[in-house]
Amino acid sequence: MQSGTDMVHIDILSAVIGSRVRADVLAVLHSDPTKVWTAMQIAAAMRRRTYVVERELRRLRASGLIRAVPADHKRLYSAEPLDPVARDLARFVRQTRGAVPAIRKALGALRSPVLAWLTSSTAALMDPPAPSARSALITLTSAPRSLVKIQLEGALEPQTKVHCMSLREWITRLDKGDLTLRRLRRGRKQWIIGSWGELVERERSQLQSTRTLRIALQDWREELSDEWDEDWDPVAGSSGMST
């Protein structure tokens, strides 16, 4: 039987911020960092009363975590792109709200190790071009692609292009100079499972295993060479021992 604590869903962002309304305001503003909102629009998106939202907007604006610009007797609100603390907060919001936690939960259900991150679709130079794609999800796992696709149903936005492969295939394609994968590796990443250090470590381990296997296969082929030593007769050797 599960304890009461296990059965309660805890919203991480609300728990850290200390207010569900304030957390929801941040989630709305960071859902599209380039967009400006009125208090009424934010309230409509949150399905809250405007005066409740305005109270939290004043607090966030006073702390420097959001931007407010006067326009036509009202204020336009947006995410603050310059303040270092606000940028760190934006990363935290994206990790706890929206698509990222849903994708993390879906991939976490796989029984094989996973590395996954989101990056801009423009970083991939997709061929053929996919103008409707806004982001790309890279998933490195040994799980079958069909299973990964099933797990991700409902967790991804339609504009997200999925690149799913094993770590071995990832290494092989990079080694062959795959331009798309090289750009996906080099582009800015929003990590869902894993980290840059873990990716590099797994790549290094896979490369070392591949080199070791190549050396072993090379030695194995030499030991099983078809070249015959004409001076050695195994039958004669056996006859000599039996006499």
C-alpha cells in the first residue's frame, strides 16, 4: 500500500517559488520568452482572476525577475532576458513545466539507459528542410525506435522532430562526418535526461570499446589465417608420437 506522501503529486516549481499562482505566472511568461502579455491575457491563460495575477506580477517585477513596459495605459509583461538570476530561473521553469517533464517521464519508463536533449531545429540543417519543425529531440538509447515513439505519444509538440538511435549508431555516424548529427551535438542543448559530461563520457567509453573490438578482431583474423605452413604435417606428427 502506498503512503499518503507517495500518492500526492507535488508541483516542484510551486514548492520552490512558494506560490502556485506565482509559479503559473512564470510558466506562462516563459512558455514563449519572445512574447509580451497583458495581465488579462496571463489571467486568461491561467484561468485566474486578473487582480490575483496582477498582485503576483507586481512582486515579480519588483524582484527583477520579469520585465514590464508601459503601453497605452497598461503594462506589457515578458520574461526578463538579461538578469542572470532570471535566466537561471527560466531554465528551472522549463525543466519543471511544459513539455520537458512530460518527455522525461515518458523516456524514463524505458528499461534501457537514455540520454536525451532538445535543441533548435535550425541547428540541425535538416535535409529535406522542415520549416514547420521548431525543435529537435535527440534520444540516445538501445530501446527500439517503435517503442520510443509509443512512449513519446502525447508528450511532444507536433513541431518537434525526433532523432532516435543507439549510442553506437550515434558514434558511427559522427565518425563518418554526418553533418546533421555534428550540428545537433554542437548546438545549444536543453537537457532532459543526462548532461554534457555524461554524453562525452559515454562517447569515450563507446569509442574505447569499439577500438578494443577492432584490435581483438584483427588479432583473431591473424590467428585464423588461411596461410598454410608447408613444412608442418599434423598427421605425420601424430604418427611419430604413436610409434
